[in-house]
Amino acid sequence: MAQKATASRRSQKSTVAEIDVLQNWEQLHRRVAGLLGIEAVGRSVGTDPLGAHFLLEGGIPNRAIDHLAGCLKVMGQDSLEQAIGMSLRTLQRKEKKPLGLLSHEQAGRAWQFAELLTKATAVFGTQEEAEQWFERPAIGLNQKRPIDLLTTPAGVKIVEDYLERLAYGVYA
């Protein structure tokens, strides 16, 4: 029994440590860039908060969406489409031109989702759990699924705030 309690405390400490790491802009955005395959195409996020802005403004390749889809472990194509606000047909067109660039809006939505997924992974411990969380109704979100709120900037902010509350043990 004592071992379980100790293991639980270690797990909580490692989760808090992981969340604290994600408060570091540079580390967080490196993980986001990894999900999108940004560095694989020779681009860099930069070392300051404007780095992501300039990266997205300069355009990221269409294949970033394919890379993100390939990194998903539980979520299906429908959920990815919903999370980034692109239809299957649009994704298919982008797939045919992997070196083309996403629009600023498309790149921004893909970046936001990858950032939220990174944060949720830190909170829940595994990417699989994080992906499942996006698709389950949440009490603190008025029984709405987090993924359903990603259609507006206000919804994204609500999901970010809720994840932060979960990270620090405020569940309602």
C-alpha cells in the first residue's frame, strides 16, 4: 500500500514537472514543431515567442498535416479534420502538393491543435490518453467534447484554460 502511495506521488511530481517544462516556450514549441515535422524540412521555430509567428507567417508545407496525422495514435481522420478545420477533400488536395504551403489560417489551426495536444499529453501522461480526452465529454466544459470547442478562438482558449486547471488539480 505504501509503495502505491509513493508511486502515485512520484507520478504526480513527474506530471507537474512535465507541465512546468511545457511552460517553457522553447521546449513546448519544439515538441509542437516535432508533431508537425517542421524541423524535418529544414525550418526552425526560433528561440523567442515571435519565432512561431514568423514560422507560420512564412508558411509551413502541406505535408505538416500528413506528419501530424501520422503522429496520432488514437484519433481518426474525422477528428483531425475537425480539430484543424479542414475537410477531407481539402486534405486530399494538400496531400497531392506536399511542398505547397498551408494558408496562414490553416497553419495556425494545425499549430494550435498540435500545441493543445502537446499540453494535454503533459497533463494526462500519454498521447493516447490525451487524444481520447479530446473526444470525451468533459464535466468542466459543460459536457462538451474538447475537440468540439476548437472551431473558434474562444473555444480554443476555453480548452487551454481547462487543461491548465486539470494540470493543477482544479477539475470543475
